Amino acid sequence: MSAAAVRILVVGTCTASTESTLKGLARSGWESHPVKTVREADMVLRTIRFQLTLANEKLPDGTGYDLASLVAQQIGNLFIAVPLSETCLWLPAVENGVRSLGERALNPLMLATEAEGILRSSDKANAALESERSRRSGSSGEVVRAAVATGVAEEVASGERFGRQGNQRFEQGEDAISRGAIAPRRHELRFAEKSREHASFAVSGHVVWDSGAMGKRWRGL
């Protein structure tokens, strides 16, 4: 039996009508957990939250009313069985966390209908809560994915800007090189012209350039 399926705490000895009610609820998927005393019920209620608690009026170590405070803290529902000659009446002591003792009394059939309504409402509330948690979790995932996508887009844009800047610097560098290849200065041209007029000029202490021949050639001294 799944722990999630246990919704009902039964305190005390069950009557035949109570057993019938519990069997009907079990067929709908709501199981029960039985205990015998107030002390046992107190220990269980402090560790597990039950949507519905059914307790006998008289118990070996107290009464079912002794559980009202703890059930109210859990915003639960507590019904107390008061025995009659041939049947019993169920007195709502706590309803949705609010004490309601003395406001009404239920016969076993009415209790079964009341219990089913309480458990169905609790299941719907739990399902809605779980759905909301899933939606929020999905929304958080979308935010994270959007942030990652934004970061990737920024990295791509940064890389493209870097590439464009590199191309611009490369093109500007080529222009600078082409502009740097300027014509020789005028005084250098005049010097070269005078050298050709004298037919030769010294290049070093051992080599001269002879321009008087048909072609330019180097010869050692």
C-alpha cells in the first residue's frame, strides 16, 4: 500500500457501520491506518498529516475530543463516533481546521458521503498544487534556456564584431603599405643622374659599377 494513498486515521475499535464506510472509501483508493489509543494517535498525527480522522468518543486513555487541537493545527477533519443503542452518530469536531463540535450530527450514510467529499476535495487541491509547481518549474527552465540562448547570441555577435574589426584593420594596413611605396626622393634621382654622367661611381672599396659597357655588370678591382 502506497503511503500517499493513506488519507484516513481511525482511532479506537471500529463498529460494523464504520467498517462498511472504510471499505467503500478503500474501493475509491483511500486507505486507512488504525490505532487504539489517544497516545498512539497523537504520535502518528505529529509525523503524518491525515485529511480525515475518525475516532471513538471513549478511548482507553482518554476521549476522541483530545485530538481536536492537533487535528486543527493540521487543518484536518475530525469526526467523533457517539454510540447509540443500535447504531452511532458522528459529531464533526473539527472541519478544515476549524472547531465545529455541536453544530450538527451525521448518521453512518451521511458520514460516508461527507468523507468522500472531503477526500476528493483534498485530492483536487493536491493535484492543482502539483500542477502549479510543475508550471513554475517549466517557467524557470524556459528562463534559464532563454538566458543561455541570449548569452550564445551575444558571444556570436561579439565574434562577428571582432572579425569585422580584424578585416578593417587588415584592409587599412594594406592601404598603408601601398601608400608607403612612394616614388624615390628628388635628390636621390639627381644623384643617380650625375653618377651616370661620370660613367662610374664607387660602391665600396673593392667593387665598382661599370656603366660604360652595353649592359650593367659588377667587377672586382
